[in-house]
Amino acid sequence: MRNFCKIGLFVILLSLVQSFTSSAQTTKYKCMIQMTNYMGEGAYIVVSIVDAKGGYDKTLFVLGADKKWYKSLKEWHKAYAKKPSNISAITGASAAGGDRSVVELDIENSKLNSNYKLRFESAVEDKPYYVKDLEIPLTTAGLSAKSEGTGYIRYVRFSAN
């Protein structure tokens, strides 16, 4: 019985160390998204990490909290539907034309400078959908530059917290 308690305590301590280590291996970035001056409803935007082949690795943030519109972000929604996760902690309001939004992204340090990209996907009701409104190499240089969008996003800038 005594050995069982020691083993249980060891397992608990080991899991605490692992959770602390994994959370210590991320960096928080402020991401400022400046929208173009388009007319229409607020844009739904998904910020994701994608691998070298364009496969979705992780959803970092969703601008737009009404789940009924998620299917308008077609490529992301396909990946999300295959492997749903709780994204309620990383959602916020949609962004209207001319708006500026600042969101916080928690990025794993192991993804930085390792052939990943940040993809900004955008959709507006009754308007075109942009699967790659903006893609930024997930590198030190990519995160330090001002990056121009091709759809509803005018540009994006980052700063480390």
C-alpha cells in the first residue's frame, strides 16, 4: 500500500512538471489586425498554424463567435469538423471594415523557424471567401515584419508580450 501511494505521488508530480514545462515552451504575441475599408457585415477570421503542406496544425484564434457562420470559413471548417476542439477561449468579435483588432496568440516555440506558417482565413456574408487572405512564415523575421493581406485584411503586425 505504501509503495502504491509513492507511485501515485510520483505520477502526480510528473504530470505537474510536464504541464509546467509545456506551458513554459510558448510565447504570447499581440497580433494587430487592420481591416480594409470594405462595406458589409463583420468579417469572420481564423488564425491557424499550418504545416509545409498546408495542413492545419492548430487554431490560434477565431474572430467571430457565432458558430453558425464557421462553415463560411470553408477550408478551416473542414479541418475543424474532422477534429473538433473547444475553441471558446480563443474566440472574439468579428471585425468590420476599417476596424482594428488586437488579439493575443499563444505560439509554441517549437513551431517557430520550423517550416510552419500562420494562415489568416477570412469570410464576409454575401462576399468572396479568402482561404489565404494572408500567410506569414512562422519565423522570427515573419513575426517582426508588417504583412499585407489580400482580401479583407489590410495588414497584420506582431509584438511579443
